[in-house]
Amino acid sequence: MVDAQRFPYKIIDSRLGMVDRMAYLPLMLSLNGQSLNTEGLLDTGASVNVLPYELGLQLGLIWENETLSVVLTGNLARFEARAVVVDAQVSSFPRVNLAFAWTQATNVPLILGQANFFFEFDVCFFRARSEFEVRCKV
């Protein structure tokens, strides 16, 4: 098992604002035999992990079957969200269960927040070098 791994910041369209690089972490999500490779925005200010609607559908989730509501705040407060748990694989670290607020919002990134991504992983940001380091708690 890898002790820690560094990842580069992702270059985003700088026309959107002052920030041109963001900490996006590649990971694989799995649920009931469905898997998808994606990336999540590391957001230390987010209380919870957020799963965009389309990614939930790709994992085989059915909105009507998920009955545990989650209240989101900020930009996502106007959207309904449901609690779901998904298997996640980051690099060669052990798989972990991540709890997500699966939102009906369609134009949002997958967000990795305090509950529970940052319970499972330590992250050190090296913004001046445009990289970040991830370490599994195990």
C-alpha cells in the first residue's frame, strides 16, 4: 500500500475567474457492480460530499428508491438531495465507503468534503507548487 501520493492541480478555464487551477482528485466510484472513473473537487469548506445527479444515475442509483433526505446549504440549498453510500478507490489506497448527498443539481462537480472524505484521508495542499498530497488514515 502507498503511504502518500501527490497529485497535480487541474488546470481549469481561467475565463471563469481568477482561479485557474483547482485540486481535483481522480478516483473510482463503485456501487452494485457498476464502476466509473471520475474526479472530485477537494473542498475543505464543504460539510459533506456531494454526488451530482448524472453520476448517481451512472452508478445505477434510482432517485425514488433513495428516501433519506439531506439538506444542503449555499449554492445547492434549492436542490433536493438524498443520502447514499458508495465504494471509492483513490489510487492504490484501500477502498473506503464514502457517504454522499446525491443532489438533483446537474451542473456541479463531485465534491469531496469534511463528512466523510476528510475523515478517511489527510490532505496537504502545496498551492504554490500546484500540487497536493493525499494520505489514507489507515
